[in-house]
Amino acid sequence: APELSRQIQDQAMCFAARNDMIGVRVNYRLAPSATWPMGATDVAAALSWVHGNIDLFNGDAREIVAVGYGAGAFHVATLLAHPELQADRADVAAVVLVSGIYRAGKDASDSEKAYLGSDASQYNKRSVFPGILNVDVPIVLAWAPDDSPALVTQGETLKKTLCGAGHCPRSTLLRSRDGIAAAFGL
């Protein structure tokens, strides 16, 4: 998956460059040394840095779109869903969430447990629900063609829940060789 993640990031950077945008690639600390909510707070710190420095690149802090893929999608969604994790000036104009897990259950994978902890009773409050329902920026949900049925179910559940709250996101399956660019095409 790290190779696919790099491909998605490269596609996003190239899309930004081709479309008069500024692309900023962000990393976050990894589990098991970094546990919940460190991924989200790393994203918050990065967004705060972008806000403070985007004018140096002739960018507009009012037009920041956060794109998260895989665990990154969970971290971006967690940041939005848990305002207490947000740093000063970590707001965004929109988000694109690709192939994320938004609520872990009893059947959580080892990598999910490494990040969320082994106490499954904490998973619901560490999920993006219900906080994501209060988010008022546009959300785009996307899936990759090779996503597992469990990943697709996670995205579909998030979409259905957001739609039920009157905040229906756009969604797409990333089929073309353009990959992530298809999400922006929405």
C-alpha cells in the first residue's frame, strides 16, 4: 500500500501543478509509536503551517483543500470531526477522503488496533461519528477500484450518514489512469 499511497500523492501534486494550484505533501507519524489522535493533530499542525506560509507561494488560505488517502483520510476526517484537536488556523475550504476507514469495530485490523488502541470500547468515541455530521465544508468521498468490500462499506456508510444529516457528499470511483484527478473533476 505505501507504493499506491505515493502514486496517489504524486497524482495529487501533478494535478495541482497542472491546474495552477499549490500542492503540499504532508506526512504524519505512524502507529504503533504514534497512537490516536496523533495523526489528526499532525494534520492540524501541517494545515496551520500551510495557513501561515501559503502567501509565500502566492496561494490563498481561503482555498485550502485537504486530501487524505487511506489512513490519511481517517486523520483528515478525525480532525474535522473532533474540533478539540484542531490547531489555530487549521480550517479548510473542502476535503477529499479516499479509501478511508471512519469507524473501527470489534473486527478491527492489527494496524487499526495499533493506532486506536486495544480497548475496543474507545473506538466509537475515536471514530469520525457523530462529529463529522457537524462539518459544513464540502466533502468528496472516493474509492479506488481495488478497495476491499469493507473499505467500500466504510465510505458508503459515511456517505449515507452524511446524506441523512442533510450534508450529502459527492462521491466517485477512481477508475481512470488520472486517479485522484477524477475526484477533483467532480
